[in-house]
Amino acid sequence: MAEIVKKRPKYLNLLEIKLPLPGWVSILHRVSGAGLFLMLPPLIWLFGLSLGSPDNIETFKAITGHPLAKLILLGLLWAYLHHFCMGIRILLLDMHKGIEKAQARASAVAVLVVSLALTVVLGVKLLW
Amino acid sequence: MVNPNPRIVVGAGYGLKDWLIQRVTAGVMAIYTVLLALFLALYGDGFEGWRAIMANGLVRFITFIFILSLCYHAWVGIRDIWMDYVKPTGIRLTLHVLTALVLLGNAGWAAQIIWRL
């Protein structure tokens, strides 16, 4: 009997496959995590300025008042919130909650919607 | 005899530990985030209020735990990214080491900010 040899590991061509929505939400978890990691030094710097001398606080205000900085901070706020919501979804999936296809799809949509809505609400409150 | 399951220099750690730590640190950070949001909503009035919150002994204590959790969490997460996309051992090891060093430095820097208050 001929032995069937499966090619493992299997690599998917990311440019050819069509990713379902939960897949996108999942890859955004990775993208947001990587973005937050890369932006840690500027964030810690701003954190230090916000807790520093009056001069530091003036610098903090000048930086965070710049439109480009606001845009970047809004992006990081989204990254944090998306990572947070997706993290909770992962913890629930780990506990075998919502693992049916329909529920898992619904929770993926919820992660996307809730994190975007929170970004708008908190972004307006904190940045503008 | 050839070892059928050779250990790789830049492998994941071969166990449950990293998976579990990723969940535990996530839980710690989630609870901290909600607590800090609550403190900010209650007492975070301007830069003075913000400073008063962060200078509080208990907040400083949990903020330090948050910083350590974040850096360990980021270590596991970023290392997983390198392991998925970077195959040559030398480059991967270099990236692992750089990631760990950057995170250690960040942790020390952030801890120093909260402790000088």
C-alpha cells in the first residue's frame, strides 16, 4: 500500500487565501501587540513627562497637542483596546466558552465593534 | 541514535508555562486597566490628580506588577512573532536577545518613573 505523505508544516500564501473575519480580528491582535511593543519607549517617555516637573508637563502638553501625535496616540489607544478585547475573547475561548462557529464569529465581530467604539469614546474624552 | 525530537536553541520553552504565563499576565493587566480607569474617573482631576493617584503606595505597588506583567507578556508575544516569521537561528537568536534587552530596559525605566514620585 502506497504511503500518503502529507507535507507538514503547511504554509499558507497570505496573498491568496481569503481570511474570514475572525482571522482578521486575530491577525489584528498580533499587529496591535507588535505596535504597542514598538511604541513602548515613546509611551514611557510621555508617562514620565506627565508625572514630572511643571516644565515636563508643558512639554507633555506641547507634544500631545500636536495633530500627528494625537493621531498616533489614537492609533495606540485602539491597539490597546483591541488587544484587550481580543484577549478577553481568547481567555473565554480557552475556557471553552463560545467555541461554536456562530458564537465565535459573533464574538469576533463584538471585539472589532466594541474596541472601535471605545476608541472613539475614550479618544474624544482623552485626546480632544 | 538520532534524537527524534531535537531541542532548538531558539525554541519556545517546550511546555505549558509560557502559554499559562501569557494568560496570567493578561489577566493581571486587564484587572489593572479597569482599576486605573476607575481611579482616573473618580480622582483623576488634571495633572495634580493624576500625580496623586500614581504617588499612592498601593497604586505604585500594582503599577509595578503591571509593568512586569506587560514586559513578560510582550516577551512571549514578540518572541512568538519572531518564531513564526524568522527562520535562520542566528538572526532569530539576535532578535530574541534584542527584544529581551529592550523589554528589560523599558521595565527599569518605567519602574524608576513611578518610584521617584
